[in-house]
Amino acid sequence: MPNTPEHPRRVRVRVQRDGPLLIEGPVEVVGEDGKSAVSDRFTVAVCTCRRSRAYPWCDTSHRRRTPPDPGETKDGKAASQ
């Protein structure tokens, strides 16, 4: 279906709690400074937390990072004494 006034193209945007907006692409995102970022991917994740180093694209910086438990090894097993 062409993107014309008679037949506008619908874009699906999925909202996730504590996560990015998932938008069916290709997309052009225009920031408040007027600069645009373009992606031709079939789905893009747009950052909503502003922690991303690749802003406006999400790089999963919104995920909570917790320090490992001192009683566990890197593989998640209990450390032997």
C-alpha cells in the first residue's frame, strides 16, 4: 500500500515498560535539535531513558546492572571455602 494521503502507511509502535519503543521500520527519527537518524532495519528500538551511548537507538543501557554476589563465582555457582 503506498504512503499517500488517501492510503497512509500505518506504523506499528510497541511500548514496553522500562524499555525502548519498538517501531517497525524503516524509520527516520528527528531529535529536538533537528538532527535526523535513519535506520532501514525492519524493527528498531528507540531509547526512552536517554542512557544509550547510541542515542536515539537503544543499546540496552536501561537494563539494571547489579553487582555480582560476593559468594558466587562468574558462572553463578557458590564459591567453595
